[in-house]
Amino acid sequence: MRSFTLGCLFILAGLQSWSQTPPLQLTQKQAQEDLNWLRFSLEYVHPRLYKYDDKPTMDHRFEQVYYTLPKQGISGVDFLSKVSQLNAQVNCGHLYTIPQYALQKEILGKKVMPFYVKVIDSSLYIFNDCSDKQPISNGSKIIAINGKPAGQIYQQMLKGIATDGYIATRKNRLIERYLSYSFQGFDLYYFLHVDQGQSFDITYASYPTGKIHQKKMQGMTRTQRKQALQKKHKIDERAWYQTPSPQFRIAKDKRYAVLTIARSFYNKKIDPNYGSFLQKAFKTLKAQKISNLIIDLRNNEGGSEYQQMELMAYLYGKPFKLYQNIYQSHLDFRPLKPIIIERDTAKLFFNNDDAYMRKFSSKLWVSNYQYSKNLQLQSPKSPGFRGQIYVLMNGSCFSSAADLLANIRKTTSAIFIGEESGGTFEGPTGGISIVVQLPHSKIMIRISPNIHISSLYKKHPFGRGVLPDHPIKYTIKDLVNKRDLEMEKAIELILHKK
């Protein structure tokens, strides 16, 4: 079910830069009306709106924006920035803020910096400069852009990035993400929350000398940069989509095998059949008596609970289920009829004739029986793997991939290597979505009314993802040299295992 967003959201990533369109402007009244609808939608639909901050705090945030909107009106871009920041403070990674129509065209039509950005801690580094003259070397550290210190830029961007709980690693990985230009990535965050210019004075410390330089750079369209990346650096910006997933290989000495699951949604044109692929892989592990398995889930954004269950069935030798309960905020979404989209507005009341949902509280329903496969006990599969598991992860592991990491943590003795996962350990919102469009700005807000409570409770820090047993910290030298520290660590542990 959680793949509901991925198909439609990722389509946006392939859009070309649009021709220039007059900037969207909202009157104060229009912006206030949109804010009222946003506030009502969140209060009505989102089941965890007050998980991290109480209602008075949330009310104050909305009122502060509402009453400080300029009397002369506000640009669509500035309003989108405020909406993004309000939504980000809910601390829910499944709460998406997506510009549409004129506002989307305006954002996608703006020129961007002619390079790509990597993040280490709170510092920004330049990679793959696509400009024509004297490109900046990979690994050069940004000191300032248009006179604004890089540290300040980073902090301003963070305010508008929606992620689960208190997980900082996912914010960094989303800054580096160049696949969904309308709602994620450095280009968007910089444009919305820092500076809307299209030329850039870059002050940087050159790698590896550390010498400080300044360079005036003209912006490029996203299409121009993407084409230059392929031509100059032989890198396909969309390789993540075009690499088969999953993949399986066995080390030459047969000391270990590697199962890489980079994506959790199925592309029949390039991906093997997931179920039969896993069956063959685990049969091979048993036949060749391989006792060490590296599972690489890095950059897996989630999407398929089926894939999650299939893999768990080989790793855990007992019956299991993904979730203990699924909660939903409402069954009746008719109050949102004037702004709801992507749903038949004649069917906004969920049929509950068989009482599959039971009233749990004044604003929460709970699944009354195991109508969903995700709530049913799943049988283990043969041949199961009972050797040592090493899991590679990072902040891009989100949604069902983060759930999978949590389930592996709870059911096996796996060793986790990398950085904190991008989704909360206790289970996210997700599943179906209620999609609204603010009437004047046309900003789309995707809100999940569901809470997924993981089964097999295990105590864990509140609002945090799976934490690594072996934290990995990259240096800029590691990135420039294209080292894979997580894989190196896993192999080191295997080769030195007693």
C-alpha cells in the first residue's frame, strides 16, 4: 500500500524545465484562506499531528504565519516556503508538500547551480561541476553563496525538510537527492528558503589544497546540467531507477554473499521477479554453505510491504506479522470535499458495513480484525538463512525499507552498519493518502490518515530510526576517492570473525 506515492511522485522527477511563466502572486486574503484549509486538513486527517509538539505549540505556529502575512500579498514561492516549513514541523516524512500548475512551472523553470552537492555533517561540498570553464574540483567545500555563509544556508534549508521524528540523517540525504525536483533536493530547498537568484557567487575551499577561491557562476537549467553530467562525467542522473533491483552476488572465496535491494518498487522492464529471485538466492546460500550474508538496503526509499514480508520470511524462522495494529484518523472525509483531489468525491465516506474498523477514540479508528495481509501471521520460508547477517543502511532508508530494518533488528542478531535509518523504529504513518489542493496557490498536500504500529515491541529511543552497531562517518577524502566504507566494514568484520 505504501507504494501509493512513489509512482506518481517520481514521475515529477522526469519533467523538463518549463518555459518561463509569470510569478504566482497571492493576496493576503487568498494566502490566509489557503492556510485555513491547510490547518483544517492537518487537524482532521493527520493522526500524529501532536506526536512531537502539543496543540498549543502547533496553533501558535499557524497563527504566527497567518497574522504576519503581508497586507500587500505574498509571492507563491514565498508562500510555498512557509507551507513547507509548517509541514516540516509535524516531523512526518510521509507529509508531502508539492507545488502544482503555475507554481510548479515557476520552480522548475528557474536556473540552478551548475554542480551537485554532498553533505557531511552540516557542511556542503561540490561534486561534478558541469560548468564550461575551469570546473571546481570534486570535494571542494562551500564557504558561502552570494555572501551567505554555508552553515546558515544549511540551517535555513533544514527548516523546510519534512522527515520522521528527530532523524537528521534523512534530511542530509534528501538535500543530496536529485530525482524529485518539485518537492525534494538542494536546488528546491535553496530556492525556497535561502535565495531565489539565478547567478551565484561561490566562495569555496578548493580540494585538496584548501585554498580559498571565489567564482561567479551562471545558473543552468536542470536539463542542461543533467546532459552535461552525462557528457562530462559519464554519470546518469537517473541511474537509481535504471539499475535492476534486487541483485545478488557471492564473493570469490565464498566467505560471504551480498544481497542488494536498492529499490522496493517493481519495474518489470528491468527488475527480476522479486519472489523467485529471493527463492533462488537463498537456495544458493544453502547449497554453497555460505554463512555470512550482507544485505545492502542503502538508498532504498521504500514502497513495497510485499518485498518486506518476503525477505523477512527467509530471515526469521517463526511466524510473524508486519504490524500489530493499523489506526486511521477518520472514515468520513466529506468535510474536505471542496479541496480533495485524486479521489472520487462521491466516495469520501469509507464503507464500514462489516465493521472492519472499530472506534478507538474520538479521533481514531483501529482495525477490528486482520483484514489486511500486513496484520496476518506470515509463515517462514524454506530454506531460511540462519547465518550471520550484516545490514548496510543510511538515512535514505525510508517507509517500508525503514520498517524492514526495524523488523530485522527485532527478529535476528544482525549487525547494522552505516548511519541511522530514515524512518522511525516504532512504525510510520503511510499507506493510503488523502490528497488536498489548496485552492489559491494550488499547492498539493499529501497526508496519510494511518498509523502503523509495528509488531514485536522492543524498547527504542523515541522518534528515532534504527541505530547502527558500527556507525560510519565519511570524510571528504573518502567521498572523492569513492570509497564504500559500509561494505568495507562488513567485509572486515567477516574476515576477522573468530
